[in-house]
Amino acid sequence: MTDQAPREPEIRAVRPLGDGVALDLFLTADLLPFQGHFPGVKVLPGVAQIHWAVMFADRYLAVTGAVATTFQVKFRRIIGPDCAVTLILRHDRVRGRLLFEYRTGEQVMSSGAVATESP
């Protein structure tokens, strides 16, 4: 692993939604989360997907206080390097949840929810 490896994907577009935001991301093979996970086959780890959802929600939706220790996630397809994905973020203020979904075209790659209330 190298300290020079980028930690965040390339953001190609940001589109506001009525209740959230859609981010078009490009995941280069040199991203730090791909290094060492898994040997011989680069796979975007779930922890990176959750981290990016929380980080981008804070940045673009001002969702602070997301607690990644309380989350649900469903992985449907492997996300690999050198691909474009769309991260859809929605903040359900009533239920205190950040909802996220990684998509490639119409296909959902993973989805989940993170608590947005302080523990």
C-alpha cells in the first residue's frame, strides 16, 4: 500500500434530487480501498462504501452525526476498479437515517442505511 494512493473516487457530476443528491463517481484502480482487498481480485470493500456514503452526505447534504456503527447494508454485485457508479444519497430526517445506493446504470450494486442520530 502507498500513502500516495487516492482515498476518494473521482466525482464526475453532482445532481440534486428532491430529497437528496446523486453523485456520478469513477473508481480508479489505484484507489486506496482497492489495495489488498482481495489478493488477485480488486473489490471495493463494504466499509469504503459506507464511509463514502457518510462522508459525501456530510459534504453535499449537511448530514452530520451519521453513526456508521448502526447501519444496514445489502451487497448485490461486486464493485470493481475502473468503473463508473452513481451514488444516490437520501436523508430520511423523520426516521433519522441516511439511505444510500450504489448503481451502475439501472443495476443496484449495493444499498443500505446509516443512523443519523447521535448514539
